Amino acid sequence: MWTRLKRRTESVRRLALVHTANKKLAYAVGAAAWAVAGLVVMADVTSGGRDAPTEYARYDQTADAPAVYGAAAEDQNAEIETSFSEAAAELKSEAHCLAQAIYHEARSETYAGQLAVAEVVMNRVASRRYPNSVCGVVFQGHKRRTGCQFTFTCDGSLKGGERGLPWAQSQKLAWKVMFGLNENVSDSATHYHAVYVKPIWAKRLVRTVKIGQHIFYRPHVRSAARESG
């Protein structure tokens, strides 16, 4: 079990690195998963499980404890706690921005339609052509009346806020996508538009799929390679 948990939490950290350029944030996500894993192991040990690590026997041996005490230890612990708190707050903010995009752009769509919109945001985060954060991508150009990338950020929709079951579902889906636990339903799309409009930029991209009231697109292969390289 111990080895399996270590592999799982390392996977969580790698997934976080894929979706954010902030390594401190990614490692904090991994640390959070590791903490949960630790609780699982402790529960197993307490109940007499056999999968506990052999190192556990050392935990109650004072002679093996790290020789870091006093002010130095307190400063180190404070620094770790501050870094983790900051990273956790940033992760929560990123998830909120993604949930807002899902809610305002696709709350009337099916699950697949909402997932595809979320994927567009994350695919842009991974591209060098766009900001390297979820909030940066979602609110890119929102201060310009005609420059926003996602309509809801500049048409007044945010004034109405988010509420009810659709908002709860949007938040849940946002976390799922941020941890890379989703299916790739949009075929790596970075753009989409409503079926009732025909934007000029669509001609320069490859159409991938139509889901509900949205049509999705991605760059041509060479362009995509340059963006992610």
C-alpha cells in the first residue's frame, strides 16, 4: 500500500505541474495528497494492517528524530506553512476562475459540453501563446470591451454572480479538470464559438468537434508544436 500511495501522490504532483508553471504550487498539491496518504497509512497501522512501511517502527524512537530544534525549527516550519498556505490559496483561486468559465459559458450544456469548455481553458494554459495561469487565461483582455477571450468576463454576466446546483457542479468539474482526471472530449481544442456565429479566426484552425451549442477548434499540428515547445 505504501508504494502504491507514493506513486499515486507523485502522479498528482506531475498532473499539477502540467497545468501550472508554478512549481511551488504543484509541489504543494503533491504535499496535500501525501498528507492524505499519510493519514491512510496511520489508520492502517493503528488497525494492525500489514502494509505499513518498515520505517514506521522508527517514528517513535527519539534517537532517530532530526536534530533540528529551537528557533531554527520554528522558522523552517513557519516558512513551510506559509508557502503551503499561499500555494493552497492560489490553487483555490485558479479552480474558482475555471468554475466561473464553466458556469457562465456552458452551464446550460451537457456534461461533455461543460468539460470541453474547461479543456479549452487548460489547453490554453499549457500553450506559450496564452497566460500560464487559469485566471490569466480566463480573464485575458477582460478590461477591453472587445478584447476579452471569454465573453462573460466583459459583457456584465459576472454582476449576476453564480448560484445553485449549476455552480456547485461547475466547481466540482473545475477541480476534476485541474487535476487532469477528465477525458479529452474536445480533441485538444483551444478555441470554440457558438453555433450561431461565424468568427473569421475559425478558418485558420482545425475543427475538432461540435458539442451542444459550441463548435471546437485546435491549431494545426505545426502551430500546436511551436506553441507547446
